[in-house]
Amino acid sequence: MVNRNINISAIIPAHMASIRFPGKILFPFFGYPMIEHVRRRALLSEKITDVYVATCDPQIAEAVTDHGGKVILTDDQHRNGTSRVAEAMQEIEASHIILLQGDEPLLLPSYVDTVIDAITHNPDGDAWNGTGPIEKIEEVDRHSFVKCAVAPDDHIMYCFRRGPSHAPIEQQQIYIRKILGIIAFRKEFLQKLVRCAPARTEISESIEQMRIIENGHRLMSVPFAESLPSVNEPDEADIVVEYMRNNASQRALLFQTFGIELS
């Protein structure tokens, strides 16, 4: 039975601790903290109800509220963003929640709309994850971001950090994609998911999505045409800045969100 009472909000889980880049969530891009770029871009979605930041850190809460954002304070013992979002979502009315990673300052509002379209098409589904193409063979083995193997019906079969396949890159590009920092849940499903024990591969590989898969649920791929750079390590911040400067769509979004015009 299709649930037609669809109300979708986004939550950005955030904390100051980061193994590879401590405090990265507040790293400034053109004078504004990274998380504020994500928040404002999400608000440009034509279909989202609202956007919140979930955090236990006063520095993040202050940075967001100083820019007019909405903050939900959470416990400081969360081991991952999924459990933090699960706590925060109890404070809002929503049928579905989109988890947005705060280290994706190049987020396109259209990506949020595309995920919402996928939810609307099958609102009784469990979870949906944005995915992007693998562009270079070395990306398959790069540990700093997660990849996945996608079945012909678009459900994600497995997630990994280092490539399990020895097939030529042209073949791998058919079914291996990058996991992007936008994942959606039916609210009732997420409530059940966080009560499950952590999956083996979730622990060993630090991949939260594997709890969904190992417990026999379906995580659907929402394919995007482009894998935008994110910030997992300090040197990747420079890549993001150059991308903002050199991409016309990114320059337009920078002006739309902050009034910053790059020459």
C-alpha cells in the first residue's frame, strides 16, 4: 500500500571530531563554514520541507544559528551520523529523512530533488543512496571514500573501500559506483535500523550502509551523472575551491547562496 502522506526533511549530522581532518565541518570556503554551504544548498531544493543540523558540539551549533539555521542538539556518544540523525528526527514531523553529509559543499539542489523523486515513486521503500560514476581506475582502490556494487534493478548489493574486482575499468563502471553523501530513509525504518546490532562490515570497513544490507533490507541506488568532489582529507579542500571557481553551475550557486561573485 502506497503511503501518500509524504513529508521529507533533511538533517545534516555534524561533529568536530574527524580522523583525517579534525574540525573540517567548519572549514571556511569563501568566508563561510563548509556545513553552511551544504545547508543553504539543500534549502534551494524545490521539494524539501526543511533542513536541520544535528550536532553535540557548541561550536557547530553556534556557527549554524549565527547564519539563521535550525539546530537539533544531540547526545555526544554517537558513533556515526546515522544514529545521530535517528535521535534528531524524533524532534520533527516527517515521513522520510534525508541524511546529508556536511563535507559535501558542492551539493547540487537538484540532487536532493532527485532523491525525493525516488522516494515519491516508492514511499514504502526502506532506504535510498545517491551514487555517482567511477571516472578513474585508481578511484576504485582509494580508501577515503566508499564504493558500491549495484544490481541491474538498482539495489545496492555491497559496499566497500578497496575494489574487489579485477575486471577492466570499462566493465567495472557498469556496476560499481561511488557512494555519495546523500542517503534517505523511511522514518519508521530508520527507527528500527538503529536498534539493530552493527554489521560486521560496518565495523571493519566503517561503512554505515552495510547495516542495511547485512540485515536483509534493500538500499536503492539513486544514480547521478556526476560524482562531485567532497572533503575527506585536507588536500581535498583545495580541489573543492578550484571546482567552485572553474564550474559555471558552482559559481552560480555560490552567488545564489551567499551573494559571492567570482570573476
